[in-house]
Amino acid sequence: MTQKFLSAAKYYGQLVLGPPGAGKTTYCNEMSKVLRKIGRKVIIVNLDPANDNITYKADVDIRDLVILEEVMDQYNLGPNGALLYCMEYLEKNIDWLLNLIKGEHSANFIFDLPGQVELYCHHEALSNILTKLVTEVKLQMCIVHLIDSHNCTDAGKFIAALMLSLSAMLKIGLPHVNLLTKVDLLRRHSDKLEFGIDFYTEVLDLNYLLDSLDGGIFTKKYKKLNEALISIIEDYSLVSFQLVDIYNEKSLIKVKNIIDKANGFVFKSEEGRHINSMLACAMGVTDKDSFDNF
């Protein structure tokens, strides 16, 4: 019976991406608390060798395999070059990571990834690592991409954030959940928003953003480029955002439900969901996960 259970066990995970300062490490810490509170087994994997300000206890830490500072000293590299080396080193020694993960059955994995956007927009090492996790461990994952909501206060920054999210979605062939973080600060500066918050979360008619760009020489020169970028975003119709207050438990529960649908965890029956309840499947809500039961 035990062997049958293990062979049927599923691995579910969320890969936390985003630019530096978006709140990735804080999110990993707070989301792990929420998942543990509802009775889930959580494994936090730190894959950022430059993360020296971890607020959680990493169950798996890339720094046990390779140390960024030693790479910088040994190969005379700067921080970015050393980080790329570390990810390539992990790719070559991927069995180290796979063996640690394979022993953890029926767990929810949270991967804290580096903030350098070139790793998931241009470089191949991270994509190859994720492919190994999916194909060899059968890890059902989704990307959780964090963007600082401060970008909503500036049309140019918001267009750049949209392009970054779209690039990550196209580069990494996994379900994506895009989050706008630090909404508590956004509320304080809501007067700086030119549109209602739904405009930014649902990514509505982006042509309005063109009129919001500064009318300087630089903007006029690149008007056609901005129009083309907006057209690309709207043509794919992939990018939308969910607001999240990382320190608000109820907000994190809403995000958790979205992630459960994205990585397939909602279809597990172990948490007391009625198997025939299609509504529960669609909404990603179970009795045990209900925020009202906390």
C-alpha cells in the first residue's frame, strides 16, 4: 500500500520569479507560512546563490553546491557573471537537485529564483533546469512572476513590466501567475494612478498609455516603438495581474487558490474536496483551504 501511494504521489510547485526588489524572498516566506497553516508539507528551495538575506529556512539551498563569492574570486567575475556561472554549474550538476527533491513526496515546493531577468528572458540554463524538474521529477509547476506595483504609476515603466512578463511567459513554457506586489504602498499613492486599478490588473486598452507617456523628444522619437510594443502585448492577450499584499493572509489565500488551479493541485482529492464537484475544481477552493476556517 505504501509503495502504491509513493508511486502515485504528485509533486507540485511554484517558481518565484521577478526583478530585484519585487519581494520574492518575502513572498516565499509568507506563502510557506500560509500553506503550512492549512496542513500542507512545504519544501522551500533557494536557487539564488546571491541571496544572503533569507528570511526563511531553506530546505534545499544552492549555496550548499556552489558559492557565489568563491566563484567571483576564483574566476575574477563580477556578480552577474558569477551568477550565470552558478546557474550553469547547477545545470551541469542537476542530479544534486533532483536527488534532493525526489525524496519529498506529497509536498508543495516553493523555488526562490534569482532576480536577474536575463536568466529567464535570454539565458538557457534556467530553462533547462526547469525542463529537468518537469520531465524527470514530474513536478507540476507554475511560474509566479512578481512585479512591483510602483510600476503602475508610470506609463513607461508599466509597459516595460508588461514586456518583461510577456517575455518570461513565452520563454518558459509553464503556466504563469503574474502578481503586483506592495499594494499597501500603492493604496497610499493611488492619486498617482491615471486609471482605475482594473486597468492595470486586467491590462485593458493599452493605447491609453501612449497618451500618458511624457511628450519629450525621447518619447516622440520612440513613439512607433511604443506602439509596436503595446500591439505585441495586446496581440498575445496573455498578460494580466493579480494584486497581492504579501503580509495579508487573506490576500495570499486568494493567490494560493489561483496557483492551485495553475499547477493542478486543485484536482487532488486528499484535502476533502468532493471529487464530483466541478465548481470546486473551477474555483480552486476546498473546505480545508477556506480562509473562513482559519
